[in-house]
Amino acid sequence: MRVTVLAIGRLKAGPETELCERYRKRAAQAGRQLGFRDIELVEIRESRADNAEKRQLEEAIALANVIPEGAVTVLLEETGENLGSAALAEKMRFWRDEGRAALAFVIGGPDGLARSLQDKAKMSLSFGAATWPHQLVRIMLLEQIYRAVTILGGHPYHRA
């Protein structure tokens, strides 16, 4: 199963980018032997449209064009389901064992995600009621993917 994190906006060089890449590499390495053949981060340029609705639409089109065909799509939204690490690992195991070829996690821009993406998603995931900067959400998501892979592999990184 290919795992892709799709995010609106680009991170500049610096500690956030380095931390994203560290967790992405760790997840890719640990996941390879568990059937997660690649962990990829795809950044989409933020729309410059003059209103929120147009920005959401333009970003939704850009995201839809890079979501892998037949992927299980999980949106990161403040109203999403608040899963623990073990529960996320179990969902990833289920989708992998179901034979799904791809899993796409989608992080929207400052205006949120368009309804068209919400309607196509398998689920929405939240990191709690707080509002998080998009840069930190990427880091937290990649860390949780890494944690999920280590849980599935029986690695001691995750200690309940």
C-alpha cells in the first residue's frame, strides 16, 4: 500500500521541513516490510483566488488530481474523528489487508476543504479541538503514521 500525505501550502526550508522528512523516512523504512511500500509527501500551492469559496474549489481540484486512483481518502479536519494511535494503526492495517493500493491523507489550506472532497472521503481525522498550524499538522500526521507502522510491526517506539 502506498501512503501519501497531500497538503495545501509549501513548507520553507527549516526545522519543520527537517522534522517532516525525518518522520517520513522513518515511516517509509519501517513500513516497507509491512506492506506500506512508500510514504510520500505532496505539497500543493495555495490558491490565490480572491475569496474563500474559490480558493477551496481550486485547491480541491488540485488535490483531486493527485489523490491516487482508488485510494482510501482521509481528511484532516477539526470536526473529524479523534483516534488514538493504536486505532489509527488498526485502520491502516484493515485498509492494507483489504487490498487497497493507496491511502491518502489530505490536509487543506487555511480556508478548509471543499465539500466535494468531504463527500468522497472514507473518514475525517482530527488532532483534537485545538486549531493547529498546517506546518505542525504535517509533522504530527507523519509522526502518527510512523507510530502506526511501529505498532503494526511490534516495535517498542510506541509504549501504551
